[in-house]
Amino acid sequence: MDILRIATSGSVDDGKSTLIGRLLYDTKSITKDKLEAIEASSQRKGLDFTDLSLLTDGLIAEREQGITIDVAHIYFATENRKYIIADTPGHIEYTRNMVTGASTAEVSMILIDARNGVIEQTRRHLFIASLLRIQTVFVCVNKMDLVQFDETVFNKIVAEVKELAQKINYGGELHFIPVAAKTGDNVVSTSSQTLWYKGQSLLQFLEALPVQAKSKELPARFPVQFVVRPHSEAHHDFRGYAGKLASGIVSVGDKVTVLPSLKSSVIKDIHLADQKVKQAKAGESITIELEDDVDVSRGNMIVHENSAYTQANTLKARLTWMDDQPLTNGKTLLLQHGINVVKAKVTALQTVLDINTVEENDGVTQFKLNDIGTITLKTAKPIFADTYKENPANGAFILIDEFSNNTVGVGFIESF
């Protein structure tokens, strides 16, 4: 059964958690004891309705404040497919959590409060969806019941979002749905309150959406995480290379090259769990045996023999800065690409995005928390990477503060 990964985003109180709760409730994906628990909790809060947002707000601080702080992953299924929804925070302080939650999503749902229209967080979240190359975005104009399901209000927001998408050159598909998550209008089934809306409900859209094949047509990239040497009687001479296939497909008999040594060999066997398979695809954790006893270590990368690759120690990247301490030119950090960690120095802060005008400003002196912009880096040792546009699975990295060990930035390689 297909699995569709979805990220939700929007500002505080736009109703993300309630929308997800409504999806779970109307698809009968809630156990009886869980439903009874949130009904009792709603009564304790003095509400005259069942607060479905409690289904996803798991932290005590989230329930107390009525906001999402951490990324909650919610699993549910219909007859057609399984869903994994990342309920990401809307507050600007937790934008870094939103980037993390959306990084593996195939679909983004951006919620907009019908009363407020397009605001700063709307612009930020659509830009991040574009940055992460998410090809399908559902813009859910929520709380339509609070504007009397006014078509004019909905159409004004649609026009504003389309103009924004054009400004940031978003190249994916945009779908607009008027919803009222609290009452379920246009969430699972279409609503009689919006007879002027001729589209499908949110769930109907999601059920019909084709799931994209993950990185099958991309070049094979296999970063070695662990060298397997059992030294047992049964497997005395076994030498395997374990890891997660980042992109592409590998098959028994493929001619491959090991980076950085450039030694060549042929794939002898592929082990998936406790079985031998003829072929493995992107996202699978496998162990590869080679025909020849070549030197392969943790951090090396196995690619197809004739595959083009880039070995670089200078790169230009789009960066989302996630630390309270500003980023300045010349700062030294740890850059983690895949499983490899190398020292890196910021050689230039080139541009930073003005989220209000969605324009790039140069003459940057620092990156502040949640800033998005372009930088150049020099690494102490070369990395084997692709641009994010060509191969997202091998074109992203994180920056780590070498003293606190905190993740302080996420980068997407634009060029070398």
C-alpha cells in the first residue's frame, strides 16, 4: 500500500492540529479510549465541543498554551493508502522544527486563517516548500465558518497566494480548498456551506494524488555507514558494506566505483534484512558485498562506474539559520553531509531573504535566527555531493556548532 508523507504548516492558531484531528476523527482512525480521553479533557477546559487538536498536541506545554512546539508524526490509513502527517509548529520561534518536519514530505498543507489572509508565516512556509522542492501544496483557507463562508474572502486569498508563488518562482502545483476544520467542512467530504466551491474535499484530493517514486531515476548514491565483518565460523570471510541507499537503484552485477579511492569492483550480493535480493532501491537499508577485496571504510561512497560525481571542498548553498547566536562571515562550523562530518568555514554571506517583500538583499553582515539566504563555504576535506536541484537526497547538509554540538543550520547546495 502506498504511503503519502505530508507536512502541515501555517501560523499560530490557524488550526493545523484541529484539521489533522478532524481527518483522524472523520476517517474513524481514533481508538475509543483516545476519543473518550480528549472528550473528558475538553470538558475540563470548559469547552462545549470536542477539541480535536488535543489528538496531536502531545507535550504538556502544547496543551497548556494551545500551540504546537514539537513536530508530531501522525499515522492513519484509508482503504486506498497510508498517511504520515508531520504536524509542524506555526510560531516563528519554531520555524526550524517546521523545516525538519517538511524535509521528508511529498506534500505540504499550508493553512491560512480566512480572517487574517496571507501573513509573514504564510510567505515563509511557502518559500520553504519551494526551497525543499515539494511539488504539491494544498492551501487550506481555514475558519471559513467565521467569515460566513464568503466566496469573496476565499478568492482574495487565492489571488494573493498565486501572486506570492509567482514571485518566489514556485514551480509545483497549488490547490486551494475552503475549509472549516472545527466543523469538518470540505475536510473529508464536500460541504453544503460552500456550494460555490466546485473542487474536491481535502481527503478526496489526497486519495487521488499519485505518490511519486522516490529517487528511482536519480544516480545511485550509497554512503557506507558500517563495514560488516562477523568473524564467525559460518561467515569467516564475509565482508559487507552496510548503509541506506540515498538515491537510485543498485543491482547484483553492477559495476561500481568506491569514492574517494576510485577503486572499481562489481556488486556480488545485496542483503536486505535477512534476505538476499537482486536489486535495491532508494530508501532501503542494505548490505552490499563486492567481488573484489577493495579498501572501503565508513564514510566512503559507492556509485555506478560511469556515474558523474562531484568532489568539492568549496560550495554555494541556500541556508536556513536555526540558532539564536547570529552567523557571521568567517565562522568555523562542522558540516555534516550524509554520515561524513568535516570542518567548514563560512567564506561569504551573500544574500538574505526579506520575507515581507520576498526579495534577496545583499550586503549581509550576519544571519539571525530563522533567516534564509545564500552563503559560500570551504570544507577542510572534499565531500562527494550533488546539487539539491539535481539530487535532493545527496544535495543537503546540516551545520553543527563544534562547541555546543547543536544543529545550527540546514543547507541546500546550489553550485560548487
